[in-house]
Amino acid sequence: MSAELRELALVIGREAVALARQMRDGGIAVADTKSSAVDVVTAADRASEELIRARILAVRPDDAIMGEEGEDHPGTSGVRWIVDPIDGTVNYLYGLPDWAVSIAAEIDGEIVAGVVVNGSSGVEYAAARGAGATRDGRPIGVRPTPPLAERLVLTGFGYRSDVRTHQATCVAALLPHVRDIRRMGSCALDLCHVADGSGDAYVEEGPSPWDYAAGGLVLTEAGGRFALLAGRLREVSPEAATNALVVGTPADGWDTFVNALRTAGFLA
């Protein structure tokens, strides 16, 4: 069943990317804001999510849906879809390349299928539980983990100033101990970059399930390890989840990276 859900997500993801591209060609503007004045929503975010919801329910009307821009849709089938209609909205707004449509399917709390389609390049990452991960249909795997000092670490930042201050402090403490740090603007794609070997690790405290659900599965099916750990975000944002620190690495590099995060102050 996971493979069937993956294939449905791929078809729908391609259509949602095509819609977002078309809307961008016609000109885009900020439609609303969320957590802060710089946390933006475009009309394309909403249109993409509406399309995804409609396509899922047309085929699987009893499924539940959690989306970033709309209210949760209840279901009775035991399958829940977790949808980010445009992950990397600010990149999309500015015409930068790292934005994606991310669609995952969950059964009984476990992600079983995930698709991340890069809206700029069209590159498609896909995974089904137990069936491996692919990039444009070809199997992918994480790269062998180098020493900590030679690891390229991917990260991101939230949109509230107090959250950013906390995140930046931790990242600054980690930076001297790794090769370098990249902030490209899409959690979903960052996890996929670790999955295909174009990054050595990912860490960010505060992303939502729709940001990491699909990419997390792609990474684990590519031979990586992914988890939500207890960080320190609640010290500045009491409403944050206890386990809000999103971490992903190749499996053989997990322990040394988590130790480095502890030293840098990421972990509670």
C-alpha cells in the first residue's frame, strides 16, 4: 500500500508544482502572514494546497489530511496525508531555486510514503517504507560520513526574532567544529540533500510536521537516521513542542553529530 500512496503523491506533487510555476509566471504577491511579518503566505500556497486536497479526496475520500494552510480534514481510513503546498515560500517569492511541494502519507502514526518535488528544477525525491528512496526514479543513498570537521551541515531559521536569536546562537557555536553550514530555505529539500549525499547533516529546531514528514522518510530510506529530539526552544518559545529539534544524518554519523549538537547547546 505504501508504494501506491507514493505513486499517488508523485502524480499530485507534479500537478501542484505545475500550478505554482504557472502562478509565479503570472506574478505573485504576499497574500497573508503567519507567525511574523516575514513569515509569508502567497496565493499560490493556498491554491496548491486546495489542488492537493481535492486530488487526494477524489481518489481516497475517506483519508484524513493535515496541511499547512488549511484546516485539518478528518478521515476514517486510517491514512493521513501531511502536506506542505510550497516549502520554501520566501524562495518562491523571490525567484530562488530551493522551493518544493512536499506530500507524505501516514498510517497509524508512521510515515509510509513521501514525495518532495523541487519546484524550480523538477527533481523528484520519493520513498515508500521498506522500499528505498529515489531521485528522479533512480535509487539514492547517503554519502559515507567524514570526520565532524569535514561535514557540511544544512540548517534553517524560524521567522520570529526570539526564535532566530536562539537558533543563531546554537548554529554559531556549531560552526567552528564543522566544514561549513548552509541555509537554503527548504527543510524538505535539505533532508533530501542529505539523502542523496549533497549534505552531511541537517539540524533545525522548530519545523512543523509538514516541513519534515516526507523528507524524513526519504532520508531514512536512503540509509540515514532521522529523529525529533528534545531541544531548548521552549526556553524562548514555551508553546513549542518538547521534541522540536529536527535532526537528520547518515546512520553512521549520528552519534558524533548529536554529541556536537549537545556541545553547541542545541539539546536540552
